[in-house]
Amino acid sequence: MAGGAPIGIYPSPIWGPGGTGPAQWDLFTAGSQIWPGKVLIRGATRAYRWDVKDPPGKDGEWVTYRGLRTKPFRIVFLLWTDAHFAFWPAMQLAFQYPESKLGIIAVTNVYHPVLAMLGIANLVTEDVGGVEPVSSDKPDLYTATMVVREYLPPPPVPTTVTPVSLKPPTPPNGPPGLVPSPAVVAAQAAVDQAKAAVAEQAAKYGPLAF
């Protein structure tokens, strides 16, 4: 579902007692293919489209919400075993399109916790990267990078909305828009009480000498 979902229903990448989250964060599926290695998701976001107009001679601006928009991001596959290289052609085909325009361009259905948290499940491919060595310091580690974006066809109903302005809360003894924390209020009350005690002592016995 576009727009994301509560994060609490997804596995945590942090190890914990009896936890299986980290293993699920290494799980990536594309169509019927399950990648047996590690995958890094880089730059995936849930982006929104805003129409911003400046008023003549005034501060601020008018903003109108125009709906969701997609942005490209990268999926980096890590390969370091013979099994990874043997499986790579099948995974690459899940993102690769036929050279002819007459071929079928299919949307790739994917799953990874990072994308699931953002509500991203369907992708189209912008670039298919080749398998490249990471560095001379790591001769047995290779990567292949896919540049993709979410497949998000427009809904039949317009999504244009103008945000509603909310009046900021006003505390009893503060300027508009300023809400002091309870700790600050308690500290100020203690200071006022101490000042009152000093003033009372000064009225009875004269100014205190320090």
C-alpha cells in the first residue's frame, strides 16, 4: 500500500533475545526470486509533491498538496560466493527489460523491510548495473547496483488538498506559540517561592548579608 504502514509491525534489524529481525533484513525478494545474499537499500524515500506560490509583498507562501511523487533510489546487491554468481543472472532478469519496445514491460514486485516500511512494493527499473569489484582491499567482494523507482500510477480521484492552518496553543503566562515544559514550570515555581521567602525574611529582619 502506498504511503507506508506502522513501523512496529516490521522486524527490527537489532539482535535481541529470540529475535529473527536481522536475518529478515538480509532477505530480498523480486517476483519469484529470493536473493541468497545481502542487499543494501540506498536513498529510498516517501516523497510528496507540493505546489508552492509566493504572495506578492508578504511573508510566507501558499502551499497546496498535489499527492505522492516517486524518486529513484538504489538497490545494491553484494556477491562474495560462487552461489551468488550462479544465482545472479536470474535476479538480474527480474529487473531487466527486453530490448524491443514490442516486449512486455512488467512491474517488479519486491519485498525488503526498508521498502515495506515506506509502503513501496512495486518497482520499475531505470538502470541495470554490472557486477563490479568493491576494491583491491576486498578482492572477493563484488556489488551490482540497480537504479529503480516506485511504480505509482495516479488514482482516479484527484489528491489536491490545501493544508488547514492550526492556531498554536497559548500558555497562561507566556507569549503565543510558546509552551514551556513541565520541568521548566516547576523550576520557575521553585525560584519564585525562594524569592518570596527571601523577601519575607528581609521585611522582618532587614536585608540578608552574604
